[in-house]
Amino acid sequence: MKAEIVRSVRAVPVADWDRLARHASVYLSHRWLAGEESDPTATASYALVRDEADTLVAAAPLYLVHDEPNAYYRPTHLAPATARPRVLAGARRGYHNTPLTDPRLPDDLAAQCLTLLREAARDHAERHGTTHWWPYLTESATHMLAPLYATPPHRMEDDATIPLPGAGFDDYLASLPSKRRVAIRHERAAFAAAGLDIRHQPLIDCYEDAGRLLAALQRSHGHADDAAAMTHVLERQAVAMGEQARVVAAHAGPRMTGFCLYYHQGGTTWLRAVGIDPEHPAPFAYFALTYYAPIEDAYRRGSTALHAGMKAVEAKRRRGARISGLYALHDTETDTQAAASTLH
């Protein structure tokens, strides 16, 4: 096994990278990572592990963060006296993270790959005078990586995934308790009675309207109302992800009154963003657009799960979500120094 670091994910063939990332997360896909390289708030690099046949068997993005605009991606959980890591390992967006390893590897070789990824991240951070951390690791990823770090995992958030059994929405409903089935049928009927025009379209065709609604949602939660910034973020995603960036939107005449952005990948539909116009409310529009319409499209695309992410966990649990933990691991200066003394 040998490890190296490259400056762009474009240095890796799409098929090679996505062979590892396909079932991990859309936020670790080749296409998503290539789009994120244009973000000026961090410099991306990529740790790669290859076997003796030069086959890619493990990988992880490494971001040297210059300025983190998203407070949820700042390592604020660390003790006040602890030096803050500036290298982020793995996915920097999406609140879903794991190292990428070939699922065909036997356990001993997979463990060797993880050690090489840890060492590559450590060396990369040390060259920049800092340490590294892995935020929002899934439970399985935490189980794999935790033995390589001296500091125990820190639980950051809950994560929700809605299983999609069977072949259609009725099968999803049948998997829920009877009271929830009645409630969801009522919500869907009330929303349908509003008579809105429901459209499925690529994000590239509607990112300006979606950006306006996303800014309105931010404003309703007490954040700055910056429609231009939200529109820019969605435009960048639309350009990077192309037809994979899907939107279901409600329209009252020519005006978009609500939308949900999501991605299909690896048997999972990944919810990304939602916005509802507070000036044109419709009954249960949030639930109809955030859950029910994407679930219907997920079945059409062959998905077996809807990744609903963190926050509003009880609302997601009532719609059938299974809840798991998201964790952070970080390397400390003490760990790095101990490793260096062992090597020398």
C-alpha cells in the first residue's frame, strides 16, 4: 500500500473515485468535490491510497480552511485551551462524513488503509502548522477511525434517514403506525387542495427563484437575508451537479412558493435545501415538499432510503426516520508529537 496527496479530485478518474464514494455520500462524490474546489474559503487536497497493482483502494479529501462561514463546521466543541485544527478531513459540506475505502478489502487491509489516510492527513496538517479533524462522521465511520485517535469521539448531532421499503409511496405509508398514516394522508390532501402547480425540474432552471426562497427561510430563522449569496451558492451547485441536482417546486401562477432540492445517489435520495415563501403559505407545504414529494421521486429512481439529515429530528422520526449519531474526531498536537518521536 502507498499513499500520496494530489491537488485536485480531477487528477483521479471519475469512475475510480466514485467506485469508492457511490454508496458513501453524494457529498463525497467526484462531481460534488470538483464543484467545491472553486470555494475560496478553503484549499482542497486529496489523500489517495493505492495497492500494489496501483488500484485506488482508499481516499479522503483534505481541506486547509482559511475562513469557515458555516458555524456548524467550526470545531467549537474543543476545550478552550485546545489549538483549533485548520485541516478538515473528509466531506466539508452535507453533515455526513466517512473515509472512503474499497468495500471489497479484507478487514486487515482496510485497517491499513485507514492508518495511511490518518498519516496523510496528519502530515498534510503538520506542513501547514496545524492539526486535522473529521466532523460529522457516521457511526460506522467513527467505529472504524476512533481506534486511531487518542481523543474520544465527540457526538455532534443526530442524523435522520427514512427507510423506503417496497416499490412505492403506499409501501412507505404501510411501514408507519396507523395514526401516522392517517395524519400524512390528511396533510397531503390539504396541500393538494391548495391547487398549486407542482413541478419537477433541474436546479439550473430555477436557482434564482430557489435562492430567493432559501434566503426567506434564513430570514425567518433570524439569519441575514442575503438572497444574492443564497442564489450564488445554488448556482454553483447547479453548474457543478447538472441534472443530478433535482428540485420539486410549488408554483402559484408564475411565482415559486416553495421548493426542495435533493440528489439521488447510491440507492439514497439526499435532501439538500428547502425554502417556503412565508407570504404565500399553503397547508403543510413544508412537509409535502420536504418529504412526500421527494419520497415519491425517490421510489421512481429506485432509492431505498431518504437521507433527511440533522435538526427537527422528532418531525422526521414521526415520518419513519431512524436516528443515528454524528461524531467528530480530532488529532492533537500531543498525538502528532508522539508519532514523530516514535518514528525517530
